[in-house]
Amino acid sequence: MSDHVVQWNKELRLLLDQMQARPSADWTAERERVRVLTGLIAARQPVAAGAQG
């Protein structure tokens, strides 16, 4: 796992923890960042054997 993916995972976990701690807050920007981070992380994950169409 690259250093970028490790950092993205840490940032994602921090954002999700903050959002869970204060669910009533306005998390619009943070939700967008979560979407971006999950996309980046998913793009760096190796494709599982047999997962290709």
C-alpha cells in the first residue's frame, strides 16, 4: 500500500469519526471529501482475481 493510500485512509477514518460524533452538523464539504477519498482509495486497490467481467 502506497504512502498516499495510507494517508487517505487516515483522513477518511478521521472524517467518518467526526461525522459520527456530530451527526447533526452540516457535513456537506466533508461528505464530498469522503466521496473523493473512497474513489482514490478504490482506484489504488488491486483487482481481485475473478472480479473482472
